Amino acid sequence: MTGVNGTDDLPGNLGADAPIATAPPAALTIAGSDSGGAAGLQADLRTFLTCGVHGLVAVTAVTVQNTLGVHDRSDVPARIVAGQIEAVAADMPVGAAKTGMLASAEIIHAVASACDTAGIGRDHDIPFVVDPVAASMHGHPLFDAAGLEALRAELLPRATVLTPNLDEVRLLTGIEVTERDQMREAAVALHAMGPRAVLVKSGHLTADPECVDLLYDGRAFTELPGPRVRTPHTHGAGDAMASALTAGLARGMNVADAARFGKWYVGNAVLHSYPMGAKVGPVSAFWRLAAEEWNPQHPPLTASDR
């Protein structure tokens, strides 16, 4: 049925031409799915949205998990992962991209090649954030030794920003960081592997009264201080910080400002974290939402309200 101005009179259609909005910035996450909704591409997409960025996605794997652990997973074929990247980049204005769980050396090879084709990476126009997710928060490995070597050899040299936590620092460099001062040594070692900048996340230094992350661009160190929130609910914090940083880059920020933006975002996300399930709950994006103004007594919107 055709309504006002020739529009289809379908449920939800107000029968009037919608105003033409300006497209927001867009960012791409190349990551696995978390069925518990706390981390992975689910965390990335909600962070993009609440940072004012349209989320694009290339799914790498589907995990079967909850707060008790990762129980199973199925990896997406490498050609499908690459195809997703190439499809969205060919049609949509990707402002920045990030990785999460990449599952296997084969997928990493495909991602590296597809990103080169799409112009994503430190030597291209589209910034590339590599979050080197090597294990779940439960300690479940997310790829094998071949995958770790492919990550070092193929993605770190393509990264605009590398965002490891301290467990990932140890896997990539062999450096065991137990004190804040050691983060500088780790950042220098990681920068030598090829990324333009390294952001070492300090969330695992639980004895430190502050949570001071460290950004290193090969020339200068920049400390990003923040309070250490005493909460058990921190699932998805690393994803949230890396994806907020990615959103900042998509919005046109430089690396230092995008890192500060990511730090501000994740600090608030942890502060507003909540329980969900039997064990560790997620950090929150709800703090970014405006107060709800909907009232069931209000009449429905009509075409004349436009």
C-alpha cells in the first residue's frame, strides 16, 4: 500500500519523507562473537555506537561462552572474513579499523591481505588498531603458536596502534611486567616489531593503586592515568578501550587524542560496570545513554510532527 508522498505505508513508516541526515563516521571491527555479549564484536559495536560512530563488522569466529568460560567455537572460513572486509571497504567510508579475536594463522593472513587491498594500515590512509587478543579472560587460548607468529609477522608491522594488555605483552615479547616502570621496556620492545604506536594497558597491575596506561610512539612516552576502580566486573574492558580509541581515530582525532578518548571512555565503562551471570560481569556502555524521555501517555508520532 502506498502512503503519503508515494512512500510505502508499512508498519513503522510515518507516511512522510524522512529527513536526509549526514552520515556519521564509520569504523570496522574484525573480531569474534561473544554469545555472552560482554566482549568481542558485541562490545566493539556498542562502543562504536555510543562514541558516535557507525559500526561495520567482519566476523572471524563464533564462540560458545558465558561467564563460566568458553565452551566451544567455530571459526569463519578465511575467505569469508576477507570478503567481509573488502565488501564494506568497497562501499562504505571506513574511517578506522580494529582487530579482536582472529582465531588462526590462516585468518590472520587473509586479514592482512584484505586490509592491504582496502587501504587499511599504518602505511595507508585508514588507521588500523591491532588489539592482539590471544586468550579469553578465562585463560582459554584463542589461537596457537602459528597464529601468534603470524600476528607478530603480519599484523604488528601494519598497525597504526597496538593495544596489548600485560598478558599479551608477555606472549609477544617474553617480558613479564609486574611493576609500572617495566611498561616502558615492554613498549619499546613492541614498537620495534613495527607498529607506529603502542598503548600498553595496565589493568592487570592490580597492586598498583592507579591504572596508568602508557602510549609510546617511538619518540615520546605519554602516561594516561586513571583511578583503579575496585570492581570484579571488568569483562570487555580491553575491547572497550581499543574500540573507543578506534572510534576516536574514525572521528579524525590524532593517535594521542584518540588514546586519551579511549582511556576516558573505558574508565567510565568500568565505573558503571554491572553483574551479569555467575561470575565476571561486563563493563557498561549504558553511562553514555541519555535519560529516557518516552512516556506511555504520549500520543504516537505522526507525519505532521515531522
